Amino acid sequence: MPNYAYTCRQCGKDSLFFQKITDEPLRVCPDCGGELVRLLSGGAAVIYKGSGFYVNDYKKKDTQAAAGEKVAVNANP
């Protein structure tokens, strides 16, 4: 279940609420009773955990060694 950010139009307090995706947006501020407005967020970033992906496949290698390997491979097809 995601966290949703809200701000109150009356008191200006920002709050996070843990809700189901199917829940209706909250309308009343629990602190002052004012009108709540749900804020748009950028979403969550992808997090890669464990070994692999970047370290093994995409991390830059030593440029001189990598250039030498490429020349040797390309010179003898």
C-alpha cells in the first residue's frame, strides 16, 4: 500500500497517510477539520539490490585495458 501526501488548505500542515490504492482520497484534516488536498508525487525510484546488473554488465572498466581488449578483438576477426 502506498503513502499519499496531503496538505490542508486551512492550517497548511503537510501529512502522509498510508492508504490502499482503492481508498477514496481523504477530504477532512484530522488536526483542524479543514479541507485536505492530495498532492502529486514523483513516485518511487527503482532500486536494484544484490550483485549483478550494474557491477557486472554496465560498470566502466579501466579505459586503457578495455581499449586494448577491443583493438585485439577487432584486429583478429
